[in-house]
Amino acid sequence: MTTTEETERKCTNCHGPLRNLGVRHLHVGDDAGVLGVFKESDEDLLPVELHGCVACGKLDLYLPHLRKKS
Ligand SMILES: [Zn+2]
């Protein structure tokens, strides 16, 4: 079982096939490092679905909860 899969998405750069690289969590909080405190909460983590182009290496981000899955 592989974590990558062909998707229906196309690269916005070269229109090549994108591979689903899985969901990661990005820090989006702007207060990290302020006052020397590294605050971490669910609100500061944005789940994003990574898609990488196998042809040119472009990386696209998508919101996984918006993806329709049947
Ligand atoms: Zn590409």
C-alpha cells in the first residue's frame, strides 16, 4: 500500500499529473515566537492536502475537508 496516488488534479504549471502526498498540518498562527512562547493549538494548525507534480515538482495545497469523496 502506497501513500501516493494518482489524482484527477492537473498541475497548474505544466498540466502534468499530480500525486496526492497526503495531509499535513501547517502552522498558521502568527504569534509563534512572540514573548518566547511557542503557542500551539488546533486553531493554529491548518490541515492541507499536498499534491506534487511528478513532472516539474510543483507543489499544490488543497483543503482536504473540501474534497468530495464518494
Ligand atoms: Zn508540473
